[in-house]
Amino acid sequence: MEVKKLCKSTSIVTINGIYPGPVLYAQEGDRVIVKVTNESPYNASIHWHGLRQRLSCWSDGPAYITQCPIQPGQTFTYEFTLYQQKGTLFYHAHISWLRATLHGAIVIYPKTGVPYPFPNPYEEHIIILGEWWSMNPVQLEQSTLASGGAAPSAEAFVINGHPGPLYNCSENDVYSIDAVSGKTYLLRLVNAALNTDHFFSIASHKLTVVEADGEYTKPFTVDHLMLGPGQTANVLVKADQSMDKYQIAMGPYVTAKNLTFQNITSIAHFRYTSADLSSMARPATLPFYNNSLVVNANMDALRSLEVTNLPLQIDENFFFTIGLNVGQCNRQNPNLTCQGPNGGIFAASMNNISFTRPNVSLLQAYYNSLHGIYTADFPGLPMKMYDFVNGAPNNSPNDTNAMFGTRVKVLEYGAKVQLILQDTGTVTTESHPMHLHGYSFYVVGYGLGNYDPNTAKFNLVDPPLMNTINVPVGGWAAIRFIADNPGVWFMHCHIEVHLSWGLSMVFIVKNGDGPLESLPHPPSDLPSC
């Protein structure tokens, strides 16, 4: 579809000719069937982010993990049940960087007759935070990987596809909400951005968080909220200010050192119905781009409304480091192809293993017992222990290289898992939004510095249940889940360039007893590679 933005015409891939894509509305417990026909020139697949895909791993969507991509001209039908799920989630392409424009919200209402655990809002609005490039996202990924260096900055941040008045040729390309004084609004926030965490705020208005990642929370009120790519939140906003027009603002949260990034705020409007349309909007403030204190305070306040199935006894205790790497230049034309630090090539890893994407589907390889596609030897601990945050190797590219492989960790059905995610200082410490497919997990602890089991404080009373956790910059997060959903489940950083560089791994959860604990046979229309 041809779209004109920032003074340029750009051809983008869309779903049904809509950007952002159409909203998928459903109710808890519904069976959902989505027929996807690929009319684009690129391989495609759709991931239903945050849907736990109970016994429907074949429909999870990440290309080469649970399916071969849907090739141009092909069709695949996704089918899944919204078992014990409600709230705001989203879907997006899960191959190359196509999710830049291929994304849309999922809104799951409670069962009929079941109220929200907060007063009914006057209206609901979906707000999708995104990033805009005029360059084709498939070529963008290819050129970034070919350069060996960092990804280019987004040309604009967008709110529901609109950059807002601070960008060139965009004074009328502004999203707006009409507000009635005295009413309360539910905003369903989705961060669908590719490579940047984002702050969000509304001038002069408080945000009361009532849900995160599709799970109800104990309400808490903030001036600013930070969402990493892949995270969603529901917030209540009361129109309790004077009749005027107020900015809704979205801007970057960037914790990596020496990273160039877009720093122009995207603006939308929260406009009272009798406000003067020609008046200047009251300005919204955002935290300074690297203000981690606001982020950590948000996380401190996040608590589950109800807790079920939190594992207190642990069967598997894992420790994964996450971070960046720089490898030696082994390419021709190094000025063009080795643009990482000190003439090296960027990579990223978990436990210093950079994931190599296979050329067939891992789920099919596992289901059909194909050999030579992956190895079941992903390490549960780092191969070397050191001061991960302050004493990490940093003589790029001499001591910062990763090992490469398609390595998985196999879990017994029903295993109670604890996983420590530790940020490292190789190249740079950085906040990483880590996403697990097929599960929500309890975030039982997090902190700054190196994880120390003797001093770490855990919340085993009301920890938040999430599907994407922003591991603190120079810190750690502890998550727990019960491996009761058989299949092949991707875990990765939701910053797209980090995923492309290999910051990912795979869990294989074995079958339990009987058909209700076993992976069903593949659908008949599963795409072939």
C-alpha cells in the first residue's frame, strides 16, 4: 500500500490495507480462527503475542521456530483458544522486520456477565506505539546485518501510525481522542516499536495502570509509563482538567551507551469536546531519555491482582546472561561490512551463545524426530562466571565474540522453572525486553548489579504475571513458570535488531500424559519451507 509520510511516498506491507492492522476482538474462552493469505512479495508469518497457545503450538507463528513462513501466494489458517486469557495483547509479523507495519491489537473481553475489576470506563481507545521508516523493513534488516554495525534510527515515532506535529509534513498527521469532561477513559496501550523502549504520558493527566501484558494488576497511578517493545498495558485516564487540548506524548527510553537514536517526540491529542480546536495543545513532559529511576519505580509498583499457580518449589533453576557481542571481521570489504566497534561485527547472545536460525521449522524437526537441525545442549548456566555488569570483557572484537548454534533447552512436562536473566556489560549494559512464547511468567524479583541469591529480594505474594520483562539496565530479573504447555517455545529479546543478531534461545517442553498434555498433530495446511 502507498502511504505518504514525512514528505515521502512509501510502499508498505499491510493487513487488509490497514495500518496499523485491524483489531481482533474476542472474548475469554473463544475459539479463534484466522485465515492468512500472503499477497506480499515476502515470506510472512503472524505471531499472536501473549496468547499462551495452549496445545496449539503450531499456531504460535515465529518463522522457522513453529512453522515455515507463509510464502507469497500461500495461505495458512491459525487456530487457537483464548483459554483463561483476557485483556490487551497484539499480533505481529514474526519474520525479518516486517512487524514494523504488520501489527494490530488483540482485545479480549471478559466472559459475558463478568465485570472489569475497576469501574466501567466511558470509552475505550487503543493506542499503538510504533516506529516509522521509509525504507522497506526487509531491506532494512538485510542492510543492517550486511553492515555488521548498528541499526539506523527510526525516521519517526508514531502513535496509531501518526507521527504528530513535531515531524516534517506532519502537522495534520495527528491522532486525536475527543474527551468529555468528567468521564474516565480506558486506554489500551501497545508498544509495537521495532528497536526502542518508549515513555508515554498525557499532559496534566495521571495514568492509573490496571492491567499489564493482559493480566489485571493492583491499580497504581503514575505520571509517566515505560513500555518496552512487546509490552502492553491498560490505563485509566480521568478527564478532570480544564477544557483544553492536551498533548499525548511518546518518546524514547535508551540505556545503551554510544547509541544514536531518534529523539523527536511523537505527539497525539487528548482534546476536550468544547476546547478551541485552533489552540496550542498543553505540552506533555517525558522523562530524560535514560531515566531508569522512573522505569524501576513503575516496576516496583506492579503487582498482580490475583495469583494462581505460582511455583514455590523449583525443579529447574537456570541462569541466563543476555547481552551484545562483537566478533572478529571475517568479511570482504571491511569498511562496508564490519562497522561494529573497532571494526568488528555485532552479534548478541544468551549465555554467550548466539542463536542461529534453522532453515526448517524447529517444531517440525522435533515432532518428526529429524536429526541435525538443532542440539539439545543449551547451557543452563553461563560457561564462565565473572562480574557480569562491571567486569565484562570489553576489548572488542578480541574478547567479545559469541559462539553460534541452534541450541535448545529441553524441559519435562510440568517442571517448575526459575530463570534468572542477567544483563551484561559487554559492549554496553542495556535494558532488554525479554519475551517468552507459550507462557506467561511471574516476575518474582529484579534488581541492579549482579544477581546474588543471598541478598536478592523476592516477591512471592503478588508478583506481576507478564509475557515480556524489561530486564533492568545493568541488572537482573527472576521469573518463574510451570512448563505445562508442550511444544517448541521461543525466548528472545523483543528489540528486533537484537533478535536478528541472535539474542534468543528455544525451550522444548515434552509431552505429559494423554491427549490433554500432548502436542497435537500438525494442521494439514502447515506451510512448507
